[in-house]
Amino acid sequence: MDQSFKEDLWKQFGATIDMFENSINACPDELWDTDKKFWYNAYHTLFFLDYYLSDDPEKFSPPSPYTLSEFNPDGEMPERTYTKDELLKYLAHCRNKCHDLIAGLNDENFNRRFISQYKNYSLLEMLIYNLRHVQHHVGQLNMLLRQGADIGSGWVSQTKISL
């Protein structure tokens, strides 16, 4: 496995996670739990970031206090509003999981597949899909910040965290 490929992939995926963190940090308290559900959009993004980084999607379980409510087809919301600090801790968990997954890529596991009820992707395609999903929601969160508080969280070109 080419080390420069892994480093470049991490620089960009890490930058996406950094932008996500900046959006959460930028959210003022008065925008956190409104009808726009900033907190919920952030939680949804974290849940699926974590899930899509899983070795075995059938055995996925998010860390406590989170549940599998995101899998409910009826759109079940979590039992309560999660705080900014809780979501930032979950983000740190996901960042470490992503970092370790990319750092551990090798010729043997590179061809592993992410197979679930809805997806059958190679590990590389799943990583790219996941990056795109997070960046999509970062755009939504920044739109909510701009519309609700006239603030933005800024662009990150590359993560500063090394592989």
C-alpha cells in the first residue's frame, strides 16, 4: 500500500472532519436546539460517519449514550437532545477511528468490502462515500449557521493531524 496515497486520503478526510468540528464549535447555544435541529443534523452525521467506518456493519453499535435509532425507518429521533460537548466527544471518537482505519490500510485489507442491506462497496469506495456524506452535512450545518446567526466556520484545506 502506497504511503503517500494513505497520507493524502487522510489529509482530506481529516480536513472534512476538522470542518465538521468547526461547524459544531461555531454553533451558538440559541441555534443548537431549534426547529432547524442543528444538533440532530450533527448527530446524524456522526452516527453514519462512525457506522461507515465499521469493520462489520452488521455488528455496529455506537458508543454510549447513543443508540441505533438512526436505523429506524420511521425516522425515530434520539430520546433527548445531545449537548455540544457530547457530540464533540463522539467526533473525537470518529476522528480516531477514521485515522486508525486509513493508517492501517494495507494490501490485504484494502480489498475488504462494506456489505450491508443497502451497500456493497469496496473499502476505498466506502471511505470516499463517507467523506462525501460528512461534507454534504457540513455544508448544511454551515448554511444553518449563516442563516440563523450570520456566521460560518471556514474552509480547511488539509488536516494538521499527521497520519
